[in-house]
Amino acid sequence: MPEPTAEDALCDDTNLIPDERLRLIFICCHPSVAPDSRAALTLRLVCGLSTTEIADAFLVPEPTLAQRLVRAKRKITESGIPFDLPGPAAWPERMEAVLSTLEIAYAKAHQDASGTGPHAGYAAEMLTLTALLGELVPGDARVAAFASLVRYAEGRRPARLDSDGAMTPLSEQDPALWDRRMIAEGDMHFQRAVSIDPAGQSVLQAALHRAWCARTSRASPPPWPEVLAIYDALLKYRDDPIVRLNRAVALAEVAGPELAMREVDKLDAGLLAQFGPYHAVRADLLRRLSAPDQAIAAYNLALSLEPPPAEKLWLERIRGTIRAVATTRAES
């Protein structure tokens, strides 16, 4: 068999995107597919997420998400869309969907603190994919910011579980356990993102993680005021229930649980009914507002949605503490 020529090498798809899964993601994020379906289709076909998992990620009813997938597949079939690997000139029009796919896939991996869930492998894989993307498009701030976000989050992984296997909230983690080498890599990608787009949405999202990673010990106060300020800035780009809910957590620490509860009460409870963190945040605020019965009810709702094992242990522990305190007070 003859040796490949330089021309053959340049035309080889693997030299454009030398990672099979990333190539498939770029192929599936075809611009002819409706924007609200590209990432969903890719998450289903390439990443193997269930329709339920994708619907939860997009905060849409499962039947709605299923219809989007059906329409997208029908569009592909009827239009004869050629799902070929695009050249670099076509990457910008697909990058938003590609990054949305990677972000959701990583979120599914990262939400399981114990790393035992069906998508846990995406966490390590995302380090490789984001590094590769950074090499392919070094001038894209979104790519650099996401690469930094992944490294900040993975750098904190060693402290995410306590000795019993329960999740440890970020504000209670011991920064001495964090992987400083990984965080330093995150800083490198973050600085590149800032140099390209200092105040873009993706940079702000990464900045949230960076603010936490700046802590060096438990003696360092949690950066709640900085986190709240970043969420305020992020609202200009992305004013959605998830950002509002996360902002309320920071607001509770800066301005108190009563004000935060008023903000949470403004959110669409129906839309967030199947979103476990919504019930967990409400439960914690109700606990801090001395409403134990309501707090327990909210914890019950969060637990009914079958959270990952480590989070489940943490929620059950807090619920048990509230019940114990309530019982003690009733007996005294």
C-alpha cells in the first residue's frame, strides 16, 4: 500500500478533527436542523442521553422534547441533508450547538459527585475534547472559557465527597484538597478567554468557578459577594430560571434568606417542578427561615426526583437533622 501523500493527509477528516466523538458532534450540529433541536439531537444520538435527561436539561416537558427530536430526524430524512464533516470555514455556524452539547453532557457528568453515574466518563473526556477544541479554534473565547470552567470544576472534584460518601457543598469544601495543577490549567484557558472577550457570557460563567477556586483554605471566606455580582452581570445575557435560582443562593448569603425566598417565589414553579435543585434551594431557605415542616416537604420533593447517590445522602442528612431538632423542641 503506497504511503499517503501530503495532499492525502490534508484531506483526511481525522486531521481536521482528530477525535471521533467530536467529529460526530460537529456533523450532527448541522445548520439545517432547527436551532432548538441541534444540541438535543446530538445529545441523544452521539452522547446517549435519554429523552428524559435531555428534557430536564432544557427545562421542557418530555413530550415537547420528543417532538423536537422527531421533527429533526424527519428534516434530515426528507431533505437529504448530507451529514459530512464540515471544513473549518463551517465551524463557526455550528460552534454554538457544539458547545451547548458539550456543556450539557458535562453537566450530566459533573452533577454526580460520586462519579458513579452512567455519564460519569464524560468528565474526564471533556478535558480532552476542550483541549482539542482550543487547539482547533484558538481565537474563540467561548471555547477557552468552557475549557477553563471544566478544569476549575474538575480541580475541585477531590473535595466533593465527605467520608460517608455524601456530597459536600462548594462553600463547605476544603480548598486544600483541590487539584491546584488542574486549577492552574483552568487559569491559563481563562486568561485566553478574557483576552478575547473580557465580559462575554461564557467568560462570566467561567468566572463563577474561578471565584471559588481562588480560595486557598477554609479560612478564606466564601466569595458570595463576588458570585452575586457575576450573576447580576450574567443576567444581561442569560435571564433564565436556572441563573435566577443560582443567583438566589448567593443572594441568601449576602442579603439574607428572606429576600432570596422572595426571588425564588417569583420563579415558574411549574416549569421547575421536575428540577431537583429548585426544591433543594427552597428547602434550605425554608429551613433558614424557621419553617421546618415546609422545609421537610421541599426536601421530600427533591428526594422524590431521584437525585444522584451522593446528593441523596446529603439531602437525607439535612432532612434528618431538621426532623431531629423539631422532635427535640416538641419534647422539651
